[in-house]
Amino acid sequence: MSEADLSVSGRARDLAHKIAAREKRTVEEVVETALADYDARTAERRSAAEFYASLRADEGDDVDLMEIINEARKPHRGIDL
């Protein structure tokens, strides 16, 4: 099996070798797993533009936080002496 070339920083290379040694796996397996996990995590994220567009679309759904806080607020009667 031929080895693929991938240029990474020294820090990334050292970390990949450290994890591979600890888990008794090859560096290629560690890198593949890490990239697959990263891809799965980031595939569900919206872009910043989409996020801000959804905020603008939901402008009418604002709530008055002070009103909610004041509704739940109860005065303290103080300590019983």
C-alpha cells in the first residue's frame, strides 16, 4: 500500500504520532478518524450568513426579559426575629 503525502505542521505531526502510539494504531488511521469526526461535526453547522438571516427572520419573536423577571420576582419579607 502506497503512502499518501500530506503536508502538516510539526505540531500536528507530533500530535498524530503521540495519539497513534497511545492507541496502538497507525498515524493514517488516527488522521482518517479525526477528519471523519470533524466532517460529521461540521456538516450540520450553518454558515454565519444563514445564522444571521434566521435571526433577522425571527425579529418579531423578541421577549421582554424584564417583564418575565418582574413576574417571577417576590419581595423578601426579611428575617423573623
